Amino acid sequence: MEGNGKRVSGLQLAAMIGSMKKATARHRRVAKEQSGCRTVSEYLSQVPEPARGTLEKVRKVIHSVVPREAEEVISYGIPAFKHNRVIVWYAAFSDHCSLFPTAEVIEKFKGELEGYTTSKGTIQFPVDQPLPATLVRKIVKARLARI
């Protein structure tokens, strides 16, 4: 079998797949441990540093933009800001933090998100480096305009 132009044996391939499965299981375990939380404060208290500090910075920026009536909730096991409906979610995983502003918003900021891992509804960033505050503000404002 070939991968990236190099020959990979069946044994090496099995080891690579096993490693990927372990990483995915580790992500699920961290999310599951935190998903039993009832409050955002409880969730954050279970997040190890430096991810906790990173999420608290992102949380503060989001809070500065959302309407005063918005509330912080746990939705799908992770923190979120809600005003009639969920505005954005955010979370910590073992090797990254994520902001979940919906696919439409991510598409709108595609150019500014170069350098970050994104998927349909998620922006991933390092556990020790929050997204730039100006970008988070723009993302949250764009999400608010859509709901």
C-alpha cells in the first residue's frame, strides 16, 4: 500500500489507524467527562490549563458582543450563548479548542480563517492561543445578524 508516495506495510497501516482511533477516543473521552456539567462555570472548572484560560478569553469577547439578555447555557454538553436560540458554542478538547458559529458564518469568514482548521460548523484553534478578539467579535455579530 502507498501513502504520501511512500510504501506502507499492512502492519504500519494498522498502527496508523490504531493511532487515529486512539486520538478520536481521547477527544470523545474529554468531551464526555465535561458533558455531564450543568453550568458553564462547572464545565470550565473541569478544563485543564492552558485551554481553560483560552476559553475564558473567548467567552469574555463573546459576552461583550451578545445582547445583555443573552444567557450562558450548556447545549449538546458544551458551553453556549443563547438569545432565543443558540448564538455560538465553544469547547475544549484534548489538543484544541473550538468555536461553533454555524457553517454559514464560517463560510463568510473563510479568508480570515486561513491557517485554522475548519469544518462545516467548527473553527479549531490551539489550546494556548485564542482566536483574535476582533475576529471573534465579527463572527458573533455575523451570527447574530442571521438569527
